[in-house]
Amino acid sequence: MRADLEVTEKERTVVVAALQSKFELTPEETGELVELAESEADDSIDHYQFTSLIKNGYSREQKRKVVEYLWTVAFADATVDKDEEYMVRKIANLLGISHREYIEVKLEVRDRDIAPN
């Protein structure tokens, strides 16, 4: 959400909805989680401290789902900035997701989320 240094309301909405859905959180819990995550991100020096936990604790399918969530946020405003693409690729790489899987997930999300209804 913060990769391109501009957080849109649509991106924030997608993140909040994903968190509420995945973890069955109340709006208050979600707000606290987002605030905590933003604070942790502000204080971090790299992504490894976060991605290493996922890489070591998640199955391949769960890691792929994380990349899907990242792409969903990146496509939230229907435009993927080069910085957003770079960040998703970097995180996917840190999670051990192959380039082929990274592209597959990107195309799946793109086709699902921005296809005309």
C-alpha cells in the first residue's frame, strides 16, 4: 500500500477488507492492527524481518496468497506504479516465490480485479 509513497483511500479499503475477512476482525481491531503495522513499518530497516517469518512459517499456497493480496492492493486504484511492482516482486522473491508464480498471480489478480463487469 505504501510502495509508491501515495496511499489512496481505495488501497486502504482493500487492505482493511482483506484483514477483516482473513482474520475475522472487528473494525476497531482492524484499525488497531493497521496502526500497529504502520508503526512497525516506519521503524523497520528492511522487509526481511517480516518476510522471513512468512517464508519459514507458511505453506507454498499461503505464500502465494500473500502475493495475491499484495497484487490486489497494487491493482486497487487500477494503476500499478513501477514502485508497487518492484515492491511486490521484492517481497515475492523474499518469500521464495518463483518469477513464473509471481507473474501467474499478477495476471490472475489483474484479470479478476480490473476486468469489465
